[in-house]
Amino acid sequence: MKKLLLLFLFCCHPLFAQVIDCRFVVNADLVNQTNQQVFSTLEQSLNEFINAKAWTDENLDNKEKVRCSMIFNINAFNGARFEGTLQVQVERPVYQTNYYTPLFNFLDKDVVFSYQEYQPLFYNPATYESNLISLISFYVFIAMGIEADSFALRSGTDFFKQAQQILSLAQQNGAKGWNQADGNNNRFWLVDTLLSNNFKEYRDVQYKYHRNGMDRMYEDASDGKEGIMEALNEFNLLYNRRPNALLIQTFFDAKADEIVDLFSSGPEVDFRETKTTLNRVAPFFGPKWKRIK
């Protein structure tokens, strides 16, 4: 009966979970600005814009929400023009625990937009409103897609397609970060690779790591660890085709510390093959992998 209940809860999850619980933070510490009110207003307006909107047409239960945070670090401010970076993080609960596991950690270095204090913020999926609206809406759909993928295999596709539609409309304004020529780690490549079959292992790992691994830990920690190792080893397939894939870096930016903590305590498992995989596909975290004995 417990297993049937678990299956029901997680099969139905995408229907009820796609409501955002996002904390948006504006950090203006690097800006020499006497009047800080505009930054406070921007932060409040964006929190309301993100969290007050349903974002989907489903009849949703607000008890389950997609949890994320966005931290906008302002590097320059002139009149109504803002420049800086945006750190986007997404997490989701682990079954039968109070623990939230990180899903996604991405730094957008090309954030530039105009904002007049108290200007209304509206999202229209059919039109381009502003670079600010496009930017925030894009990451809302990315967050929902990433979270959905962790509960049901590749179930985030529709959300990623909505993010791609936002990208297509935003490309017309010429702002940096929306086009493939703007760099290798921008919004264009993020959503393009998420939807590409050439990078399918990333989305498969997201599902298997969480459903076959983390969500089984409450019942059998050893079984959960085996599920996580099996998932991580699939990155070999992606690495063989695209050794410098953005999504590999993004995955381990979110997961490296958790992996170290999981396999440094609790029931012992044979981690040798997976450790070899980690050193191969994510050598930039080599010092962390050395901590796993």
C-alpha cells in the first residue's frame, strides 16, 4: 500500500506542483547610490510578479510549489538602466523528509534591462514586453521544467518550450544573452541543450538521481545510493559526445556538495566506478571527489 501511495503521489505531482515559491533578492552593494529605494521597489515588484502569477492553466494546489531563488547582483546602475548578474537556483523536497535537494544552479552574466520605479510588470506569452519581463519569465519556466523533470521522466518539455518561445521573442531586442553568438553559457544554449536529444542524458539523470535515488533513501539508504550511482554513471554517454557540455557543469554546480555528503557517511557502497566517472566528466570538482573515501 505504501508503494502504491508513493507512486500515486509522484505520478500526480506535476499537476499540483507547478506554482512558484521564489525568493528574489536585489543586491546593490557594489553600486554607489545614495537613494536605495528603487532597488527595494524592484525587489518587491519582482517577488510579487513571480509569486502572484499562476504561470500555468492547471487547477493547482498551493501546498506544493516549485521552490527557487534568484539573486540579482547589480554591477552598474545609471538612471533606469541596470546591469549585473543573476544567480538562479532551484530545489525540491525529498520524499518523506524535510530535506530539499538542489536541482539547478546557474549564473547568468549578461543581465541588462531598463526599469522605472513602480512600472507595472505583465507577462504576455505572445508578445515581447521588456527585457526584464522576458528574463524573469524565462527562468521561471526553466525552473518549472527542471523541477518537473525530477519527478517524471522528461516531463518538463512543455515548460522548456515556453522558455524557448520567450527567447525567440526576446532575440528581436538585441540584448545580450539571447543569441547563440553571445557566448557558450547563455540563455540560448541553456534552453537549446535542454530541448536537444543530443543532451538527453542530463534530463534522464535528473529523473533517475531523484526518483530512483534520493526518494528511496528514506526506505533503504543503500538502495538509494545505488540508484544515484547508476544515474551518475550515465553521464559517461553524454561526456563521450559532448565533453564540455554546459549541462554537465550546471548539474555539478548544484550537486557536488550533496554528492560528497551522501557518500561520505551512512551505509557503505562500492563507489569506485562512480568516482572514476566523476573524475572523468567533472574534473573541475576533483578536490571534492577526493573527500569521498
